[in-house]
Amino acid sequence: MADEPLVLGIETSCDETGVGIVRGHTLLADAIASSVDEHARYGGVVPEVASRAHLEAMVPTIQRALKQAGVSARDLDGIAVTAGPGLAGALLVGVSAAKAYAYALGKPLYGVNHLASHICVDQLEHGALPEPTMALLVSGGHSSLLLAPDITGDVRPLGATIDDAAGEAFDKVARVLGLGFPGGPAIDRHAREGDPAAIAFPRGLTGGRDARYDFSFSGLKTAVARWVESRRREGREVPIADVAASFQEAVVDVLTRKAIRACRDNGVDHLMIGGGVAANSRLRSLAQERCDDAGILLRVPRPGLCTDNGAMVAALGAEMVARGRPASTLDLPADSSLPVTEVSVPGHTHEEPSPKGGSAGGGSARGGQAGGAHGPDSAHGNDHAHDHAHSHAHDHDHIRRQTTSIS
Ligand code: KG4
Ligand code: ZN
């Protein structure tokens, strides 16, 4: 429909330069330039390399998206951009570009949260999100169960990983197996030839007294590494397909079990799964099986919309415009550790909400909701000494909170 908002979205939180264009819930363009090949030989994303690649790819990718969508930049109703979380330098490139286009074209700017975008993208595939939405968000940097009464302003963490993110575990296990980076797709492929019941790997935090909605994948990762090492020490062949399938099964078993529990406990009859790991074929099939058994409607976007892309940012931007949410100011900061509860970033010159609340708009997204002491994926207490070469997930969670303003 022509009266739905036409929004361009820019994503640069990690190694994909994504530019998407949507009209309301309709995807018009999804242009991506990835620097993943440049990182592969380091076994993880190198922030400086990613930032430089974003800079080089930005303008051509925007032009490609506009051409693909068959629209002129002048027709846009807004420009949305990932303001965080992610790699600080990489985010800055996207935020700077979005400001430049917004300023030059005289269009409103929307700085949005990467994680909420991973959820909102499903509107392009399956139409309006139900309210509240129950979402399992699984990516290289995050593994969270989120309840979102309003995807443009109210996202509440129910639980999260207390150590590694699910995608991080996939990447690390792939490295142990010598499958290269990123590891998720490679494990997914090898697992198809393997037996998921071949090795009984541990299921973290599934005891009766463990946190109901939190995850832990660090012990599983170590168990896989030990198992593989002992086979090698004995001079025996490592059955890569069986290890991949058994590891993958342990991850998706826990993810789906806890997600369905969260739906049941909260009386929600559907489940959305988003983030790069949602591209995993076994996660998709097991989630479907278990949701069918539980009478829960499953919504998972197609794999290309699960991994990082610009369309997801445009989708959330369009929803912000449609709901009359306030735009960000041009001093919008990039925030590498933006909490999941902050769906949009108003900018420095926006008025802060009063301590008693009551402020509508961008301000209402602020302030912790549920989640208490264990904020989303914040509890990285573990010692990852032997993992120091790894990856963007590490950076997502370990970079000191760093709010950088450019205007
Ligand atoms: O959402 P995303 O593209 O970037 C982040 O925000 O982190 O997620 C990337 C993560 C990587 O860890 C990658 O290995 C994982 O998603 N991934 C997969 C699959 N495709 C990507 N994990 C398991 N199976 C897949 N098919
Ligand atoms: Zn992501």
C-alpha cells in the first residue's frame, strides 16, 4: 500500500554491510556486502577490518538497494540505522552514513536496536507480529528469551545465556573440528550426515533448580573439545558428522525446550525465533515439531533474513514511523553495548524521561524491565583465556560500554 512508510535501513554492527528498503511490511530491497572472507583466516571478526570494509561498501550498497527497490532516496519517509549493540567502530560507520543521508535529504533518522530488529524482520515474512511477541533470539553475540508487548518500545528479557552465546558455541566447536569460520553453517551441513544421538553431550542449566529461562553453552563447548581431544590422543579418527550432529542437538534441544516453557508460563501461543542461529536447519525442524506438539504457532523468517541484514533494520524503522514514534536527533550515538530494553535511541538532545516515568516515545523504551541482576548476556564471568582469538561475539559482550557521539 502506497500510504505505508517507505524506510531504508542500514546495518553495520558486525561484518555485514546491510541496506534494506521496506514499505510497511513489504520487502523491496535487501542488499548485502559481507567482509566475512577477510576475517576467515583470523578465525573471527577483526573490528578494524570490518569498519574499513563497511566504509568502502556503504555508498555502493545503498545505491544498489535503491535501484533494486526502484525508488528514489527523495521518496523515503525515514532512514533507520542500527545504533547498537555491536562493534563500536563498525556501528559508527553505519550511524554516520545514516546521519549524512538523513541530513542531506531532510528525512527523519531512527537509531534502533539490532536485537529488536532481528525480531521485527519477521513482519516482512509473516505479517504483523502478535502482541505480546515471545521471541527466542539466538545469534553470534546473544542468546535471549524476550517478551515484547510492543516491538517499538517495550522488550523485556526473561532470560539469557550466562556465558557463551549459541552462535559463539557453534563457531568455537567448528574451530575445534577444523571447519573454518563462521562455524554455524558448516556444523549445520556436516550434522546432516551424522547421528544426533551418537554422543551424549551435556544440556546446560536444565536441572530442576536451574534458572528457568537462562542458557549456558560454555560447558557444552568444553565437553566437545575434551571429547575430540581424547579421540585424537588415542590416535582414533574423529567422526566429524556425529560430533557436529550431537553438539547441535544439545544446543537446539535446550533452546527449544526453554522457549516453549516460556510460552507456556506466560500464556503466549506463538513463538518467534530470530538471529543468525535461527538459520540452523535442525533448530527450525525441532522447534516446529515441539511447537506443533504444544499447540504453539512458530514464526521463523527465511534463513537470509535471520542472519544480519539491512531489511530487519528497515522493518523496525517502518514500524516506528507507522506508530508515530519520535525520530532520533542528529547527535544520535552509536552504543556498542546498547541493552536489549532500549529499542530505540533518541539521541543526546532528546529530553530524558522523568525518573517517575510517564514519558512517551523513545524514552519509554529506557529502563530495565524483567531480567534483574542478569541483564541480557551480560554475565560473562567465565574465563575465556584459551578463546582469546575469537570473534565478534566476544567483542559484543566484552567491549567496555562505550558511547560515542558524532554529529
Ligand atoms: O545474527 P548474526 O548474523 O550476527 C550476530 O548478530 O551475531 O549471527 C551470526 C551467528 C554466527 O555465530 C554463525 O555461526 C551463526 O549465527 N549461524 C548459524 C547458522 N548460520 C549462521 N548457526 C547455526 N546454524 C546455522 N545454519
Ligand atoms: Zn545479529
